[in-house]
Amino acid sequence: MCLPFIIDVEDVRKVGRLRDPRFLSLFNNMSAGLSDPQRAFEVCVHEVAQFTYLSRAGLTGLRFGGPQIIYKAEIDKFAGRGARVITADCTPDVAHLSKISTGEWIKELVLGYAAGGVAANDLANAPDNGDEEDRELFDKFCETGLPNGLKVLNPDALWSQAQRILKAELQIPGIKEPILATAKKLRLSLFRIS
């Protein structure tokens, strides 16, 4: 099958797992799924919402990445991402952070982590919101990423609160419409589907 898009499998190639039947199955499933215009749109809505809210939290240097399959050696599993917001080179906007408290910043970040799943469900009617890895990243942030030794006492409550806020905010036309329009452009860019 000749795809109009490329799935990044470099991580899998580096560990010599390109012939692993689990990888091949995931690759074929992703290829078929992301060739579907609706599924590709769901993925793009997820990523654009996440990008939007992480940017609001003062992260700069964010960028979009296309489909990718990685190998998680510690659990001997492959993981596929239909698209992604790449945060590796991002930095916090110091001017933004100087205007808000650490608590406010944490609330903005959790909105960023949770935005993709809520948007995929509520704006694109996705049957799978793709939140698992985002929640893992949020939990890791709560454990290790806070300044000055601060701790999030109840990550579950914070996550649920963020989802409730997002459900309301994503219905506001000034938020919803730009996310949907940008998702359509991203779908064209990443998957060559208009």
C-alpha cells in the first residue's frame, strides 16, 4: 500500500524491531486508520487543541509532528501516535509566567494536557480520545516537573476539573472555530487529505 503520508518508525528501526509482528500489525492498523478522513481529522483536532492550550500556558517553540510508532523497551510494547505536539524544544514564556502564580500555571498546563482528548470527543466525535499518553505525561509532570518542590495533591481531581472547564470552553465559537479550521489545515499538511 502506498500511503500519502509517512509514519516515522525511526525509533523502532534503531532497536531492530521492524520485523516484529506486533509492530507490523500496528503499522498496518495505523496506515488504514489514518487514511480515513474522519479518523485523520479526529487526530488533528486532538493535537490542535492541545497545541492551543499549551501555548496559552506560556510554552513557546511547540510544533506539530506527524504519525509515529515508538518502541517502549521498559514494557516491551509499541505505541502509535497519529500525530503529536512536539515539546522537546519548547521553553516557557518568562513574561507570561511572571504574571501568574505557580498554581495558575499548573492549571493552565493541565488544560493543555487534557485539551486534546476533550476536543477529540466533543468537536470531532472521536470514539477514542487518545488521552492515555497525555494523562501519563501529566502524571509524570505532577511527580517530577514542579518547581520549588511543589506537589499536586490530587491529580485526578485537577484532571477532572480541567475536563469540565474544557467541555464548556470548547463550545465557545471563538475557541472552537479556530481549532476546527486549523485541524483541517493540519490534516491536509500531515495526511494530504482535504
